[in-house]
Amino acid sequence: MGERRICEIPMNRVEGDLEIRVAIEGGRIVDAWSSGTLYRGFENMLTGRAALDALVITPRICGICTTTHLNSAAKCLDVIAGVVPPDNAIRLRNVAKLVETVQSDLRQAILMFMVDFANPVYAPHPLYETACSRFAPLRGSSAIETIRETKRIIEIIAIIGGQWPHSSFMVPGGVTNLPRVGELATCRVLVQRFRQWYERRVLGCALERWQAVDSVAALDVWLAESPAHADGDLGWLVRLGRACGLDAMGGGYRRFLSYGVADLPLETAADDGLAGRSFVAGVSDGATMSPLDQARIGESIGASHFEGYEGLRHPFDGVTRPLPPEAPGGKRYSYAKAPRYDGEPAETGPLAEAVVAGEPLFAGWVAGHGANALAREVARLARPARLLPLIDAWLAELIERHDAPFIVNAPKKIDGEGYGLVNAARGALGHWSRVQRGAIVGYQIVTPTAWNGSPRDDKGVRGPWEEALIGVPIRDEGNPVEAGHVIRSFDPCLVCTVHAFDRRGRTGGLRIGA
Ligand code: NFE
Ligand code: MG
């Protein structure tokens, strides 16, 4: 064992401001601290405002998962108003949310994750030259196509919601507008074109062939079956990931959280290929799935720059009282809170979604040795194969049932409490809202990145990223690419979790309060 050293890992190419500190001993990470360095404060901006203002304000939490925040906020208001949106509203909400997810999955995998394989540390590797020609930022062939295609598919949200990002077309009781049949047909064409590109460039085969890959052994068969499979971006991810040891790196806790892929309309022929299991919210240890009980969620602030309570608080009782940041090395080290389920940390994201749904490839992959960085990223790059047919099925149903309602009247005056849970691209997102005499008196937002990037809780238990980093080899402290693979396999978005600027637009030296 060498001497223990503390090292800051620079994390660029993540959304927002993230600092990772690690302790390294004998060339491996032995401890880690994940720190969201900026205060977000949206909970406090919402307090005192009219209940429906959440539909306009919360989508602005983030520029890339904006539609999922709208979906969560609208679901809170459905509950508070005591209304059930009609099927066409559920379909439209689902289509928009899943299109945004598909965009994020492709952009993160190709533009943020694969780039690390073009790190000079891999220069001696025979696959390195191709990694550079495909994935180099703004130049690589896959990078250029991904930017173009993900920009096109997001037009669907502009058609449905008038704009992207930051649309507010979901309202209590449904949606504000049903696009015309011709517009919905255009959306189907956009899905079809995207699917053709995804099959050609990413899978190297039809969606149906990929869906038949139901184990790690079947993944090997698929890879060897055709040069097109090995040469698609997914094939490259598997080959490069294995060559760099990512399938044995970044395990973390074997505890997976999913709020379900989407809400199921009462009448639908949309088929997830998993007997509907992907629509169920739950927690899994990789072997057994328990349906979700949101009452078991609580947040600790023991290591966060907040005050107001000890132990865990359910989000309905949550408070957001920021403290000035402590000096590095202090007990409190993040503006993220520490969400826990049944008092324990849980990871969330595409892999967790697949494991909770019992998708055979991924459930099998984590059953033996738990999660790893490669399984997380393969789950992300492969997720559109499951989502694109759902999106298309709901668009087809919207055309078929165009005369059916898309909104029910919600009462003008609403009071009470409600929660809205959805799977965003990065995992489980929840809003909890309390309304009195039409005004928000409490609002708490627990983002996927708060779950994954959680600091320690007040029992000192590490968050999922912190745990996943333990044991990761660092060959060169000046170029800790291995830690980057592991953190990026979770697709961090600190913007969703913490952010604020001072009056001059600086992010450092922030003063909280007067
Ligand atoms: Ni800013 Fe977000 C997603 C949410 S992640 S991207 O997905 O909610 O914390
Ligand atoms: Mg929060």
C-alpha cells in the first residue's frame, strides 16, 4: 500500500458544477466525496407563489430535462386538484417526455461518454484511432450525426408543446392543446427517420434483433454475428468499454430505483415487451423488486450546506435553508441533499430502470457482480430501442382517437398536497407540493442527480457515486480518466440539482443571505 493522498478530479463535460475529491492509496481510490458546489434554491423561489406557477418555473430548473420537470409539476397539480387526465393527455405527456429522454440518452452517450475513449492514455490501443475519428468533440463522425439527429427529433416537443425547452403545455387535468392530425403524422415521420438512423448508426441492426439480446452471452453472440453489429456505436461502446476494463469498474450499491418508464393510459396497445413491467415504479436489489412506496423517501442534510433538521425528512416536510459553504475538508461539502429510500442510498438511471423492469440483459448483467460503468452506459445507449416503439404507438393512438378529450376541467381553487414522480433521462425525479388557499407553502424537488450524486447522509453513509468510485484504479493522477468513466456512466446533471450565480454572474465566492 502506498501513501494516502487526497486528489481533486476535474469534471468537465457534465451539466453544471461538480467537484469530486478522492483519496488514493496504492493506485486505487479508497474514499470519495461528491460535491455540488452551487445552491439551487428553486424550492424557495416557489414558496408563496400561485400553485400553477410551478408549471412555468420548474421547467427552467434545467435546459435538458425541462419536460420531465413540467411532467412532475403537472402530476402534483393533478393530485392536488383531484383530477385524472384523460388518455390522450397521458399519451401526449409521455411522447414529449420520452422524446426528451431519447435526445439525452444519445447526446450523453456519444457526446459526453464516448469521448473519454479518445483520451491520450489509450493511444497505444488498437481501437484508439477509430475512437478519435468517431467520437472526437464536434469532429467525430458519430458526434456530428448525433447532434444533427437529436436536434431533429426534439422538434416533436415543439409541435406538441409550442417550444423546447421550457414548454408549459401540461396543466392540471391534461394538456392545453391536441396537435392536428397532420402534425401528429409529422411527429411519426420524425420518429421513423430517427429510428432508421438509430438502427443504422447505433445498433447496426433492426430494433427487433437487438431486443432479442437477453443475456451477456447473447450480447457476445450478437456482437460476433455481423460486422454491422460490431461496427455500430453500441458495438463500439461494448468493445471499447471492455478493452478499458469498464465492465469491472464502478459497482456501487446494489440498490436500484425507478419511477417507471411512463404513465400507462387506461386503454392502450403500446407494448414495452416486458409485460408492462417497465411502467411499474419500484426498488430492486438486483434480484427482488419491491413496488415503490414514496412515503419511504427521506432526505438527509447531515453533510450538505443546509440547516433545519437532523435525520431524514420526507419531502412533504422538507425545508431548504442554505448555509454558506464550508471550507474544503469540512463536514458539510455539497449543496445537494442526500435522498434515501428506507434510509438507504439508491442509484437511478437507465440501468436502474431496466433492472427494476426485469429487462433480461441488464437484470442478468447485475445479478452476478452488481452494476458496472459499462452496463450503465450500454443501458443508456440501448434504451431508445425500447422507447421509440412506445412513442410511435402513442402517436398512432392519438391520430386514431383524435376526437377523444385531452383535458378535463380542474377546479379553479385548489388546496392540499400532491406529488409527481417520473423517470427523467437520468432517473427518478420527484416533485412534492403543498398548497394552501391557492398558494404554494412547501415545494421540494428530488432530482436523479441528487440520488446518484448524493453526499454522505448524517450516518456518514456515502452516496452512490462516492461508493462506485471505491476501488477504481487511477493510473495517472494527472489524467484520472477511470474516475471520469465511472462518474459519467451515471450521466451527472448538477444544473438540475444545484445552481446559482451572484449578481455579477460569478459562480465562485457565492454569499448566501444578506
Ligand atoms: Ni438537468 Fe435532470 C434529468 C432532472 S438530472 S438533467 O434527467 O430531473 O438531476
Ligand atoms: Mg431537493
